[in-house]
Amino acid sequence: MKVKCFDENTEKELEGKINSFLIGLVGDIIDIKYEVAIGIQGEDQIYCFSAMVIYSEKE
């Protein structure tokens, strides 16, 4: 079992990175964990979209 973590500033960027990874994956997806974090800096809101793909590779 292995994991791959992704961290992007927008949902679209996160989707793109995960989809690119999954296209090349030779194995099985076990689970995908998704999380959004929001921070405030002054008057700005900062978003962080992250995901962890848990998978197994075929030998």
C-alpha cells in the first residue's frame, strides 16, 4: 500500500493533478481523502485544497 499527497490553491488545480496521477496509475485505488483548509490573512481568505490517494501498485 502507498500514498500520494496533493496540495493546491484551487479545486481545478487539485482535480487536474489527481486526474493526471490516476491516468498513469497501474494498480488499484483503495481510498481518496479530501480536505479544505481556510485561513485569514488581513482581509484575504486563503484556501488550501488537499487530497491523499491511497493505492496499491500492481507488480
